[in-house]
Amino acid sequence: MTMNLKQTALLTSIIFVALTVAVAQSAAPKKTAPAQTAAKSDTAAPSHAASAGTPSLLPSEAEVEASLKRTFGYDAGLSWQVLEIRASGISGIAEIVVSINKREPNHIYLPAEGQKAIVGDVIPFGPNPYAPARAKLQAVDGPSLGPKAPTILIAEFSDLQCPHCKAAQPIIEKLANDFPQIRFVFQQFPLPATLHPWAMKAAQYADCAAQTNPDAFWKYIDGIFENQGGIALATADDKLKELATAAGLDAQKISTCSASMVTEARIKKSMALGESLDVNSTPTVFINGRKISGAYPWDTFKKIADEELAKKAGGKAMAKKG
């Protein structure tokens, strides 16, 4: 989801203001609880010799809360939730994932000195920046369209309650249909219930649809996307069964399957794969390992696909010359 200009400006201001975050000497939780009442007084952040990217030396949730309170506390219209505090993968820098006003996550990168932070995304860089992600994406196992040995692998981590995922889905499916060299894999990645209350349930139903009838799966998720506004947590089971029937599925069979531990394990496996690739917002799409977060227009996806095909063709030509 996209923040409004006021919220974006406020969050971006963290780049320029001091964040008084001390480093805790205990492991931070992977998923943190909703925001707690923060300390009212300012505290000076100490200089730490150890790396902020070391899991045992990450800032605590209470310390992050205090900094967010100091930065945003003047505006009663803003609320936040600390979703995760983790090592960023860059030496000396911790990553803090925060949702503002229950919107999709933003990333705050906090250096070890702890007095300034950067808001944004870490991107792969170098002569072959997408190779590590490509290697991990060999593990995708969601419903797919296209050849088993493709020139281009597109993997989408999606949330069925996410409006931007709804916008992206027809664009990516069109890409897969227009390029016979593409294999498109749909991976379940429901966001936390505090953001999307019925997303996990929808993921479980859709996973069972894929296990039962792979062809009907695509019609089923299209139906869920189209009816997002009419689904609420209290009535989600009834609506998801209704949509299953409309997609030609056995609704009771899908419902029973959705509650099984096997289904839960499959969803968690998909989410764990996404987390290993630093996915924490939806939709997140990987095109041959290149990460694209958000619903981009058709032209952007097509340009990237064209580039990947040209790169592959160029590599084959070089091999023949050699």
C-alpha cells in the first residue's frame, strides 16, 4: 500500500533526525508485538563498538518504540507497529521494519552509532547482483504457469487481501501468457493479521484449491481478488467457500483442507522462503532474481523480460563464438 504525502514526508524525515536508539545486549524477537507505550524522556545513544547487524546486539523493541515516539509522537493521527528488528545483511547496520497507520511495512536502517537512520530499501549490486536470489528461488513450489525449464522465472509473493496484489495479478498473468519462455510461480505470503486480518485464511483456502485442482486455482484467486471488499474476517469462511464453488471447486473439501496442519506447513514454508529473500511487503515479484516490490505497470515488467531474453540470447551467442 502507498502512504499519503504527509505520512511519507514524516517517515522520510527520519533520515535527517536523530534516532536515540541504544543497543540491547539480548536477541531481538523475529516478530514483535504491537507498539507499547514508549518512554517519555530523551536518552542519548551510546557509541557501540560491536556491529548493529549482530543479532545479539540489535536494538530492543522498547528502544525503537522510544525513538519512534520521540519522532512521531506529536501527531495523534499517526500510529505505528514495530513488525521486526533484524540484522540487515550489511555489516554494522540493523534493519527495523515498521508499519505506519497499519499500512504495508517501511524499512529503517540503523547504523551502529545509532543517531541517524536511513529509510528505504537495500538493493543488490555488482556485476551479477541477482544470482543469490536466483539460487534461492529454485525452491519455489507454488502453483505455476508456463514451461518447467523456462528462460525466465517469475516468482510472485502475494497476499490475497492486498489491493496492490489485486492490481498486479492480471499484469503478471498477461506477461506469462505473452512470453512462452516465462514460467510464473505464485507463492503465498499473507501479511500479519494486524494488517490483513483474513489474508492467512484466504492463503490456506487458495493453497488447498491449488492442491485439489491446479487449473481452477487461477480462477479462484481471481475471484478472491475481485471480491476483496466483500470479505471480512467474521464471514471469511462462508465467502471463501462461496467463491470456491463459483470456481468449480468442492467448497467443503477445500474448507476441511484449509484447516489441516499440512496446509499450514505449506504456507509457512512459502513465507519462510520469502523472508529468506527479504520479502516483507506485497506484492513482491522476482524476475530471474531481480526483486520488484509493488504493482508496476505492464511496460516495466515487459522491459525487464525483454532484457532477460536479450541477455540469455547474448550469452548463447558468446558461447558459440567460444
